[in-house]
Amino acid sequence: MWVSSKPPIQYFPFLSSQSHSNPLRIPPHESHPNRHFQFSIHCGLRELRHRIDTVKSTQKITEAMKLVAAAKVRRAQEAVINGRPFAETLVEFLYSINQQLQLEDVDVPLTIVRPVKRVALVVVTGNRGLCGGFNTGILRKAETRIAELRGIGVDCSVISVGKKGNSYFRKRPSVSVDGFIETGSFPTAKDAQRIADDVFSLFVSEEVDKVELLYTKFVSLVRSDPVIHTLLPLSAKGEVCDVNGKCVDASEDEFFRLTTKEGKLIVERDTVRIKREEFSPNLQFEQDPVQILDAMMPLYLNCQILRALQESLASELAARMISMKSATENAVELKNNLSLAYNRERQAKITGEILEIVAGAEALQ
């Protein structure tokens, strides 16, 4: 490692907004945190002090952002875990009614399976950055799915949800976009209803033959998976499945809570196993099943979209917390390296002055 007055910034992305304050350039093959470096000084003590102060300020910012994200992810994960049982049971309930209607000559628009000529992709992204590869992962998943559909001769369009996705698809004129939707800090049923209205109108008017929902599923604090599941027509298995028919329902959930240990905030994890009971097929309905299904399908759309928004938000906050934790650790390491360089330069300067005084005293004798 060596100190330069104008170093490149690509090795310290968390300081990219202050490129003039980054004093170190670490070659990629020497960036292991456990190695010791030899410093070659090319700047003065005043500039080193300024850069140390800048890194300390950045460390405080990233530490604060990590704690804010950790506090918010608790609320987000509770919304995800509390909403999962209702969403999964609702799909099974609708599937049970739909199975009974197969024996009758009825027409329910949202359950009709048509030859797929056009697919609508509802892509859920975040509203902010500084969350690692969260937005990049889901956008890459969307691009891959679009390429797959075009490869088999199926046209597709996109409904973009989230500021990052809106900004991305506005720069992609080759992708057909049916709408740009922005949500608030925490998703609500009103936000989900806006998306459900667009999806409903596209499917019922037969502008699209299939609707797929792309979002980031919250698995744990350190893991989130971009998934695709078919929103319309109604799943034939009574569960939320991806495009390959694999169930994406959660079998177990993880709770996280902030605690203190040795004066520092840490995150503890608890795992809760979900017990799923079989849905009884022997049910008698007082009302006509067609009326029940017509009344429940809007609730199904709203519930599944709201669930996707909540899962995406929890994944985004978890990714931001991990990203800011990594940035804080990098800032600490950089501050230590700068302090070492500063102390060595200061020591060399004091030694030089002492030698000059001794040499001058000897010259006077």
C-alpha cells in the first residue's frame, strides 16, 4: 500500500462521493484485511489529518445507516411473517373452490388458462440505493426472463414498481412498459390495489395471457432470493409457485431482534417452523361458488402483491444493513491504515528535526 495525493476511488466505493479525500490506493491482489502493508508517504501531515477526519465522518454515517436499517428491518420482517399464513391459506382456499367449479359450466375470467402470446411482468424494486446488489439482482432476473420469453417467441411487457426499476426501464426503450408505479416507505394495501387494478385490466381485456410477479423473497437477514411466480391465472396447485412449478412458500421463518453485547448492538436470530395443515376438501358453501370466487379474486390479487412488496422491502433493508456494516468495517480499516501512515510520517519528521538539532550543536562546538 502507498499513499497518493490523487488516488483512484474504485477500491473504496463507500467513499465515492469524496474522491478527493481518499489517500490510499490498494492494489487488488494486496487488499486482504489481514495483511500488513508498508507505506510510502507522498503527502503532508496536514492532508493526512484531514483525510483521517473525513474517514471518521464517513464511518459515523455508515454506522448510523446500519442501525437505522436494522431498526426498520424488524418491522418489515414482522409484516412479512404475519402476512404469510393468510396469503398461503387464501390461495389454497381459492384453489379448492376452483376445483369444484371444474365440474360445472361456469366462466371465471381470472382462472381461465389461455394460450400464452403475451406476458406481463410485474417487477418490484427498491426506492433507494446503498443496499448492495439488491436492485441489480432483481433487474438482472427481469432481463433474463425477458430474454427467455423472446427466445420462445412470446411477447412481454413490464409493470415497474419502485424508483430504481422506473429509472432503469426508462433507459431501456427496447422493453415495452405498461406502467411506472412508486410506493411509499412502507407498502400498504392502497399501493397493492393500484398495481392489482392495472394487472386486472390487462388480464381481463386479454391484452396479456399471463401475469408473472418478480420480487426478492426474504429468506434470512443475510440471504434473499429473486423469484418469479405466476400471479394470473390462478395457480393450479393451491400454492404460490414459480415459473418452473416450484413452490416458493416459506416452510420456516426467522425472527431477528437487536440486543446489546459488550456495549455494542448485535442482531440475534430465532427460527420458527411453520405448521401447515391440510385444507379440508369436504366443504359446503351456502352461496354459489362462482359468487364467492368473484368476490375473493380481487382480495387474492391484492394480498399476493402486498406480500411481494413486503418481502421486497424486508430484503432491501436487510441488504442495506449488511452493506453498511461492510462499509463501516472498511472505514475502520482505512482509518487504521491512515493513522499508521500519519504516525510514521510524524515520527520520521520529529527524528529528522532532532538530527538537525544535534548536527547543528556539534557544528558549534
